[in-house]
Amino acid sequence: MEPITHFLTGAAIGRTGFNRRSAYATLAACLAAEAADIDVLWSLRGPVEGLKHHRGITHTFLAAPFVALAVVALLWTLDRYWLSRRRLKRHNQRDRILATLEPGETAPPPVNPTIRWQWVYLAALTAALSHLLLDFTNNYGIRPFFPFNARWYSADLVFIAEPILWFVFALAFIIPAILRITDQEISHTKPQLRGRGWAIFALICMVVLWGWRWVEHTRALALINSTQVATEPILRIALEPYPINPNHWHAVIETAHTFQTAEVNTATGIIDTDLQYDVIQKLPETPAIQAARQTELGKVYLDWGRWALLTDLGPQPIPSDDENFNPPNLPPPHRWTTIRFDDLRYQYSYLGGGRTDAPSPLTGWVYIVDDKEDAGEVYGHRVQR
């Protein structure tokens, strides 16, 4: 999922009761809920390296306890810094209070926030595991048992950005804030920790949404299997989610000789597909495609792309943000060709619906020279040299 949902989930986890046990618990949960995505730093070494390591070791059960520990260590370090400043501030405040006391009066005892680091760590660990769960629910997936098992797992239930969840979490955080302000205006009492019930409500709504989408996902799968959609026996089916509408799914269907896409509406029971436009023939692999599989981009992409499609575009320039990345300039008899990598799970318009031939952010290209070597790679319009 995108960072907003991870942060909001972490905040909700912290407010389910961890914040009543210890200071910093909600902050730790927020940070740990997104900390696994620190693997984006691999992109600094190039887009192919970024793809290779995205949702890698930091998105595993093995790493989750260490991710939580790193967050707690960061907070402990910051607390040591803040603590010295708080002590100095409280000392100065106490001196000012003592200067205003009448004879016989005593200064109130200092109020220190209670920090129980075991509860801070438990909140961080719960949030770190929530990151794995949320990423599992979308169609990119995770490898939770890596490096012992490199298999990708994905539920294909929720689009990477789900406005319904944003709305639910907004309610969970805004309503308690309004109630707290109202209580202060009416009673003039010290504000208490609020929002536990609403945080639990938001997390329950998230699980209910998953359950609803799982039911519709199952119905869409059954609808395809019971309808004569493809002209050949179906080998496998992928159902990709749309945001907001749990009844709308993008289907990718594989047969022995074709890939076929379709739009499935479980509310109406309609499967919309065009046998001319929505069918992609499986063509024999060219030597250039076979060579592309052995490039660094090819190995990384095919390890991740469970519905990868390789297309030989011929001598066609690669679209790139780098103006200096030009096609190979070779003398005869040398020749070059462009191989394009697509994952059919993402070749659809997320908002409008239906398949699109436009490259997705997850599309890659590679130049192949003389059917045996590459002359540069591009992933997501960024060059990897």
C-alpha cells in the first residue's frame, strides 16, 4: 500500500491501547508501520536495483522484529536528547515556581511521561507486521519468507491506494479531536486520551473491507469459470482490483496460445471482453527475447513479474527521461532491437477501466545487439547503466 495508509494504520494501532501503556507508543507504531519501505533507498543505485530489492528483506517475517527494534532504538536515542532538554526546562520552571511560593507552600511534583520500552517495542512490532499484511492484500505482493523462500504471495484484494480506507481513518482521528475540544470548552478539565474506540472501529472496517473484497473476488473467479469467455481451455486467471468499487475487477486470462483481458462486474454478472482487441497472441520467442531474459533487467523482472510479457519491438527507440540515452549507433552488419517487458497485472486503466497499451510505471525496456547482448536498460522511464 502507499505510505498514507501505512502511517494511518500505525497511528490506529498505537491508539488501540498501546498509548495508554506508554509514551511514544503511537509514534513508534506510526514509524514502524512505514519503516519497511526504507528499501526504496536501493533506487539510488538505479531503477533495476530498486525493483530487485523492493519488498525484499525488509518485508519479511525475519526482518520485522529488527525493523521494530530499529525504530525503538531511534526513539530511545531521541529521548536521551529530549530528556536532557526537558530536565533543564523543568529545572528553570521549578525555580520560577519556587520564587512565587508563599511561606509554607510547596511546589507540585514534576510530571514525567511514563515510558515502558517493552510496550513501545510491542507497538512497533505490531505495526511492522501490519505493513506486511497490508502489502499482501494488494496485487504487487510480498515475499514474507525470503531469503528461505523467494516465492511471491499476494491476495489481489485491494488496490494500492484505497480512498475508502482514507475516509474511515479520517473519521477515526477527526471525530475524537472534535469531542476533545468540546469537552474542554464545556468542562474545562484536562484532556484525556481519546480515540481508542474509533481506532478499533477503523481497523475493524479495514478487515470488513478485505472480507467483502474477498467475497467479490471469489464471485468474479466463479463467474469467469462458469462463462465461455476464452476460445480455449483456461490455464490460469488473475483478478486485479479497482479502487473504491469492490464489484469491479480486471481479469487476465491465460490459455495455451493467448492472453486475454476482461472487465468483470460481480454486481451485474457481466463480463466485458472483446475477442479482437482484448486477446494477445503468444508469439514464438525471438533470439533477441531469449537474450533479453539473460540481462540483469530480465532476471529481475521475470523473478517478480508473474504475468510478464516480453515483446520484440524491432529497432524502436526506448522512451526515457534521459535525453542522452539513444539507440545503439552500430555499423553494418550489426543490428539492434528493443525488447519491452510488461506485467499484464498492471496493463489496465485503474480509474477508467479496461486494458491499455500505454506503458505502466512498471514497464521495462532493453536494447539487444546482434541477438546476444544488451546495450542499456530502462525501467519506469529511468535509465540503468
